[in-house]
Amino acid sequence: MKNRAYTEEEIELLNSKIGLHTLFKNKKVKMDKVLEEVKYLTEVRKQQEKLIKLQNWVIQNDKKVVILFEGRDAAGKGGAIRRITEYINPRHFRTVALNIPSEDEKRQWFFQRYINQLPKPGEMVFFDRSWYNRAVVEPVNGFCTEKEYRVFMSQVNDFEKMLVQSDTYLIKLYFSITKKEQAHRFMEIKNNPLKRWKITPVDEKAQALWDDYTFYKTKMFEATNTETAPWLIIDANKKSNARLKAISHILTVIPYE
């Protein structure tokens, strides 16, 4: 394929600090791919600067922010959180990824351990999976009873309404990928010795249980996509687009100055 002519703006991007770094880090230079990556990195940096302003507004005005990251295994939730939190003040945000509940926690009200993780004034909390585990992951994998599932679904909207009425910004993001893309990402993770630890027994069954996940995911959206706490479903087959979409939504929903 013939090399195309690049615009002045594109040449300026390639000659920027980000552009030159991207050019030199790639052994095989494919200009269009490099340019696409530079455009993405440049836009992310602009959005990250806005996130710093947003966090400053949250701190100065004692606001509370909860952002849920949901989606199938390998959908890119963790990567999106890392981009969002990369440059904001670590003293005023937390990332929460809860482990399997303890025996005491199993006997508590289901939402109790999540309440314990909610933000104090001036803080942002990012949930890498949240209480919505009980809406999809747990019933699919037999980690909860039918009664526990039904009780959760009957309470979750009221719980979120109370959060919002308590002056908390609640943002719910769902990262959506195709079955083929999930299989591709699992293979990449398994072939990378630095990432192999990420594959869990639940991940191993995800492809076989794909339709079951779809069934419960659909029920979750139908029941919990409320006016008070709506879902944003993000096409996450391309990680860069998904990250930018998530950041843009956060910047739009929270009225920082």
C-alpha cells in the first residue's frame, strides 16, 4: 500500500514528545498505527488533565463519587481504571476490588461490606466489580442461592437511590465485548507469563457459560437501568475507545468547575 500524505496536524503530532516516544519504541514502524496510537495517547492526556480538575473540585467541595466498573472477564475494566487514576491524587481516591466474602461477611446484610467501602467527603471510589456480582457472576457460577439473588434484585434500586439521595455521585459503567474478543484476550493473557496470574477458575469457565452470563446481564439491565442510576454500556472491543468513552462520560456526569 502506498504511503499517504500526512496533514500538518498529523506531522506535528508525530513530532511531539508523545509521538517521538511512540515512534522509537516500536521496532517495526507502521506509520498509520503509530499515528493512531499517538492520537489516542494525546487525547487521553488531555482528558487526564480534566480529571485532575474534576478531582480538585470533588476535594474542595467535599463531594462523594462512586464509579462502578462492570463487564465480562477480560473486558478491560482494570485498564480503564488505571488510565483514569494515573495522575489524580492518590490520597483522595481508592480502587476497590473485594475478594471472596469471609464467613462473617456471608452472614451480614449483602450490601454491608460495600457500604464499608463507600467514599468519605472529598473522595472518589472506583469499584472494579461491585455489588452487581450478585446480579450476574454469582448466579451464573452458583455462588448464591436463588433466594439471595431475588432479594438482591428487589433491594438494589432502593440501595442506589439512597446513595444518590445522600449526595453521592453514582456512575455505572458496563464494558461490553464479544465472545470472540474475550477468547482472543484470554489467549493473549495465557501466552504472557507476566499476566498469566490474572486467569482465575471463573475466567476459565467464562466462554462455556457465555449464554448464561448474557441471560443474567440482560435481566440486570432491564431491572436496574433506572433514571436515578442509569447504566452506560460501552463497546469495549477496542480498549482505547472504551477508555476514552468512560473518561468522557465521567467528565460529563459530574458537574465540576
